[in-house]
Amino acid sequence: MLHLHKWPPKTHRALTTPAQALYACAMDKNTERFAAAPFIKEIGRGVKGARSMSREDARALYAAMLGGRVSDLELGAILLAMRIKGESVDELAGFMDAAESSFAPLPSPPGEFAPVLIPSYNGARKLANLTPLLALLLAREGVPTLVHGVRHDPGRITTSEILAELGLAEAGSSSDILDAAANRRPAFIPIEHLAPSLAHMLSLRRILGVRNSTHTLVKILQPFEGPALRLVSYTHPEYLETLGEYFITAAPPQRGDAFLMRGTEGETVANPHRAPRIDWFHGGLRTLLVERDAPTDLLAEVPDARDAATTAAWIAAALRGEVPIPAPIAAQVAHCLQVARALRS
């Protein structure tokens, strides 16, 4: 088992508590309402008839949504319209502008490596979730590693649950994040603490029954003040091109680089049995970093079961060198080390 030292006094900003998050997301009767109808009229005409918003309009609309300035009826209409239409690159960029303005940025940990961001919003249903292994391997090499995501997801085993089995507590402040980096531990932040207004948008899936644009936004979120390496996954093939174009044309280069790959059950860890294609985005350029492995009958050694306790025990054994680390994950770590170091040079 891995054990944390007691957190130091919280001299940095405390991240928002769940109670504060709910309060922040509540509708304030004195808040000026945002006129959403003209936007709904354009985006709500179906796949063929809908028109995309400009980056500026998308930012204004999403900022109003995050600020509680649209009614529940309008909010549901917007989320479902975007679900049907799909986001354009400009809309993603505008939404991201608003999203990253909705919370205070985190201080960048010092050192030879830029931080690596690992979003974890899916968990595992069939394969063991090895995202914690990726995070622990990176942190062991001295890379500030921040995992953000959900604590629980019905029917899935989340990264948070496995990290808890390994004795790693949640980060509750920016001080916790810096302390974890200094002690070569990954930090995990629930999205409710990192960005409460985004967490509220994610929670609407339970009401509407489907995901919304925020599920894409949290996977490309960059909460640090300085540059970072984002590990980004996609599930639907069309997002390979949409997200690729976003990182080439719309993402500010000073925010750092990104690796884009097809998710392993939605997670950004490489499939242990077959390396996925990984595209590297840097300075407005796109480089094919890893070719997808050819099909093979040879399978890597992985945990016998996918529950959190079994997965945590296997990961601990892998870190001790008792079982081999799957080659695709070891290669992913090596690429992250190279780029995270270059971002600081």
C-alpha cells in the first residue's frame, strides 16, 4: 500500500467544497437573465439545418450557462441541441474560453518537467482500469501529474476508487497538489473541487439521460497557470478530426501540448494489449507520435479482475517490479517524459 504524509498547512487557495459547489451552481433570482432564445433558434434546427456559433457567441452562451443565467428549460434545450448538432471547432474553443474563466488557475509546480494532465471521467467496465498505473509511473519519474475526474460512476471502476485503495487521498487545495508533486506522488482532484460549475453541467446527465458538451470540455481542460501536457482521449471517430483541428487552429500554443488517442474504454491510458495511435499537437503542428499496433494474439499480463482492490494490488506489484508493465503503457510514459521536459526547456 502507498501512504500519504499528512498534508501541510493550507497556505494556498482551498478548492471549492461540494456544498459551495452546489451553492455556486444554484440559480440566483437577482442574476440578470441571458437571452438564450436567439441561440437556440440557430443551433436547434437539427443536424442538417442547424448553424454553428462563432467563438465569441459560444463563449457568451456557455458563460451564461455556467453562471446560472439561463432557465432550466433553456439549458436543457441548449444541451440537447448541441448533442444532436455536434460542436464545431469554434464552439469548442468558445466553450473552453468560458470554462477556463470560471475557476481560478492552479499554480504550476516547479521542476524540470511541465505538469501532465490526465482526465479520468469514464472508468472501466471490461478491462482493468490502469490509468492509476500511468499516473504513478509518471510521478515516480518526477513529473507533476494531476488526475482530475469523477469519484464514482455506476457500473464502472473509477481511477479515484483505485487510488483510494492504494492509499492516495484526494487533493483539497493547490497546496496539496504542489506537495504531491514535490514528493513524487500523483494528485487526484474531483471535478467538483476543481471546477464546480462544470461539475454541475456533468451532473445533468442523470436528468437528461445523455452526455453533453461538457463531457468533451473536461477532457481538454488545462487548469494550470503555465504550459502543461494534456492527455486527451476520444471515443467517437469524428472527434479525432474535430479535436485535432481544435488543437491545431484554436488552442492557445502557450497553454502547452496535447497527446490525442482513442480511449481505452474512454480512459487516456494506452491499451495494455495493443498500442493505440497517438497524435502529438505542439505549436500548432500535428505529429504522428505512435502508430497503432497490428492485431496480435499475444496479450499483456494484466489484473485477473477489474475491481478496485484487485487492480490496486496488481499496480502495486507492477511498481515493485514483480509483474511486467505493459509495453504500450511504458512507451506512453517515455513519450510523456520527453515532451513534459521539453515544455520546460
